Amino acid sequence: MARIYSGKKGRSGSHKPPFKAVPKWLEYKKDDIEKLITGLAKQKYTSAMIGTILRDSYGIPNSTVVINKPISKIMRKNNLYPEFPEDLMFLLRKAVELRKHMLANKKDKHSQRGLKNLESKIRRLSKYYVRTGKLPITWKYDPEQSRLIVEKW
């Protein structure tokens, strides 16, 4: 079996430019990009999806370079950022789905271990968010509570 080289040569896909300067060909100004971000956030897009939409549909390679702020800060300024951080919500959603799988497949040892690792990651990340003030001090990970949160989101 041939070993696959994982270096930069031969990789496909998009890459961020190596320099952080506003492209000369960019037609959008700072205010235009902020309006686009708030409009997309009102349509319930996540900040990662907003960045992808700006890149693919509007031709804005890196909005942070133009507006000097991350997308999430603009969403927070306009009170459009979700109650729970996005990365934590994605992990909670994954844990809920894995728990559903475990109810149907009780002998799946690999998924049991994966669920333990995932819940450990959730607890570590939630400790960080409690410490930084993005989650309330009383917040603890509870599988049933997380199921309700995910259903609401």
C-alpha cells in the first residue's frame, strides 16, 4: 500500500491567502460587509456559514481583514449571537445523536467509548466558557438538559 503524502503539494481546496491585506479588487466596504453579516445572522446562519457565504457568493475572501473584527463579534454587537457558543452546540448535538444511537445499539462498545470521549470534551469546553463568562457559573453538562437545548436550537 502506497503512503499518501500529506504535505502542501497536491492538496486541493481553498486556502487562506498568506498575507493579511485587503484585496484591491474588493468592491465591498466595511459598512457593506457588516450589513451583509447582520442580514445573514438574522436568517439564523452560524458565523462559520456566514464566512462561507461571504466567500463563495460575494467574493469576500476574508471579512476579518476588511472589518478588523471577527464575524462573531459583529453578531454579538447586534445581539444576534446564539445563547450558547457554536462549537459547544455542535458537540452537544453530536452527543445527543450518539446517545440515540446507543439506545438502539447497546452493545456498540466503540460508540460507548466515543460518547465518553465526546462528553469529556464537552465538559472541558464548558469549563472554559464558564471561566471566560460566556456560560453562567451554574452551568453543568447534563445529557437530558442538552437534549432539550439541542431540540430548542
